[in-house]
Amino acid sequence: MASRSARSRGALEREIIALLAAAGRPVTPADVRAELPGDLAYTTVMTTLSRLHAKGAIERTQQGRAYAYSLTGGAETARVNVTAHQMLKLLDRDSDRAAVLARFVGDLQPDDEALLADLLQQRPKP
Amino acid sequence: MIVLAAAALLIVAGLTSLAGKLIVRRLPPNQAVPLLTGLALTVALCTGIALSAMAVLAWAQLGPMPRLGHWSAPELREHAGFPVGVGLAASVVVGAALLAAGWRVVRSARALWGAARAARALTPVAGDLVLIDEDVPTAYAVAGWQGRIVVSHSMLAALPAGERQVVLAHEAAHLRYRHHLYRHVAALSAAANPLLRGAESAIALGIERWADEAAAAEVHDRRVTARGVARAALAQAGRPAALVGLGMAAQAGLGMADSIVAERVRALQRPAPTGRWLAPALGVGVAAACWLIAAAVTWRANELIQFAESVVARH
């Protein structure tokens, strides 16, 4: 039986980076375990954090007895990447049906907003 | 016989388009997309072959062709089974299809090359994940030599952790299963044969459904997956969920919306489609029939010309 946290190494790295980027403050391994869905083992989180740290993607600072992690130069890179992003957006718009980008969501129609908002307002089943 | 075959293939093209959405809705998308893409390409190629055979038989009757080829034009005219004009029209259609397909290849190649070049300027944080500063919440994958997943800080901030996982898993699935190849084959087929436009849009929907199902399998929660799609769509449209009025929500029950996003959310609210064998078997059968028809048409055209040659040789 696969555990609930079954995901590839790359997937977990992406989720941790996304979490650090969204948090906007240094995050401890305990925070990562609490925030990410699935019952992640502490060692799994630590291994992934160490690997990202070794790659230079994240940096760590001592916070009490544990390390806290944050993105290395994230804001700087994110600003530089915008130029390439604008180019890709232009290419995608001009390439007709060539589909340069696989966008997560396309444009909404007026009716969609109601449907989607309705879904989000439903209470999750316990 | 050749005209009937060509007509049958054109009908199959239309039916493929009409059935496309149904196939995507009923089958697991990882079955539906390869099936539909293979069928679209087959139909486009086979229609081209059948119309080319008609064109060859028509042109073979005209001008200096009978003299050069040493065959009898009256024999061809008598046994071809269609007037020369119809064959000439077929040759115009084939020419237009080849031009359209060629133009599509040039445009796609140019777009892909440009994208690959732009994507090289993206610096990932680690692996393939690229973060950007952009006010409009954005998430997409760029396929290429090295695939990239691009997400804006604003998108990450708009979603809880579980739904961020949905977005990342969805985009990773696009790259892992090489979805862009299906899109390009579908676009090429529809460029060559506009009757396949419906199949092309069904394939586009199927690809998104495929990535959604892959994400739902990774997150182990269809509900969270549906909410992730919904919240990201509203955030990108500049409509945070909290601002959309309840009054509008009441209209949603009418089910007027038929966009890709709405369709995806609805599909995630239902159980995952399970594998079937009848529809895939039918699809493969239809594709095989198309190839048989194309082969028969080619054989028949060849036979007609040989017969017309033998008539000349006898004299």
C-alpha cells in the first residue's frame, strides 16, 4: 500500500521551494512537515532540504536548536526571469495554435466564475 | 469505388471530430488522448492518400500524360468511376492540404525554437522549477530540450500548500508525458484536414484532463485537485474567490459554462474514469480500416493505370 506521501524526489523538491517562496520567511523542517500535505517523514524532509542546500538553491540560518531555510537570492532571480517570461508570453500569443506554453488554466468565461466560486464556497466534507 | 473510399474517409474525419469530446469524457484521458491523436493523424494521412489517387487518375488523362505514360486515356476515363473534374478538384484539395500542413510545421517549428531559446534564459531555483515576479498569478510548463515549470510568486501566494501541489504536479505531468507532442500532431492533422478541428480541441481538453488526473493521483484527493484548479483560475482572472458574489453562484446550477476550466472542475467532482476496452478497440479498428481503405485505393489506382497501359500495348 503506497503511503499518502508517495511522490517523486523532484516533486517534493518543487513543493518545498514553492513553500519557501510562498512563506516569505525562513522555514524550519517542522514547518515543512506541518504545511505540506501527506504524512512526510522527518528524515525525508531533512534529506530534501539538505540536497537543496547542497545545490545552493536554499540557504539556512540557525534558529534556536534547528536550522531555518529560505530561498537563495530568490527575489533577484525572479526579477531577472521576468524578461524571458515576457518573451514566452509573446511567442505563445503569436504562435496561433502551436501551443508554446502549457498554461495551468486558460481564460475564464463569465459563467465559469460563478461555478468555480460555488465550488470553493462548499464546505469540505469531514 | 475510389470516390466512395474518399467519401468514407471524409465521413470518418467528421465523426472523429464529433466523437472527440465524448471519447475524452468517457475514457481515462491517458487512453483517450493517444487514441484520438493517433486516429486524427491516421484519418488526415489516409484522406490525403485517397484524394491523391483521384488526382493522379485525373491528371493521367490530360494533355501529354497518356502519350508520355503509354496508357489509354479513354480506358482510364471509363474505369476511373468519376469525372475528370472531380479528380482535378481532389488535386486542388490535396495541394491546399499540403500547403496548410507545411505552413503549420513551419509555424510550430519557429514557435518551438523561439520558446527553447527563451526558456534557456530562465534560471530555475532547482531542478526544473522557475519562479517569476509577476502580478498576475501565472503557472505554465514550457516543453523543450529541458522542460521548465514556471510559477509566479503571486500564484503561490494565492493557494494553500495542498493546492500548490496540484499546480506543480499538473505541470510536471505535461512535461513527463510529453503532451506538447500530442498538441502538435493534432494541430498538424487539423491543418491538413479542417474536418478534424473538433478532434484537435478535444485533444487539447484531454491533455488538461490527463494532467489533472495525474495531479489528483499524486495528491490523493480529487476534491483538493478541483479546488486548486478553481482557485488558480479565479486568481489568474483577478477574481479572488471571496469577491465573487453568492448571487452569481446560484446561476452555476444552470450549467451554461462549457469552457475547458469548467469541464475540468466538473470532471474532478466525479469519480476518475475507469479503463474500458470497447472504445479503444473500436478506435484502433477504425484506424486499421482507414489504412486498409487507403491501401485498397492505392492498389486500385495502380491496377487501373496498368490496365490502361496494357490496352495501348495490345495495339
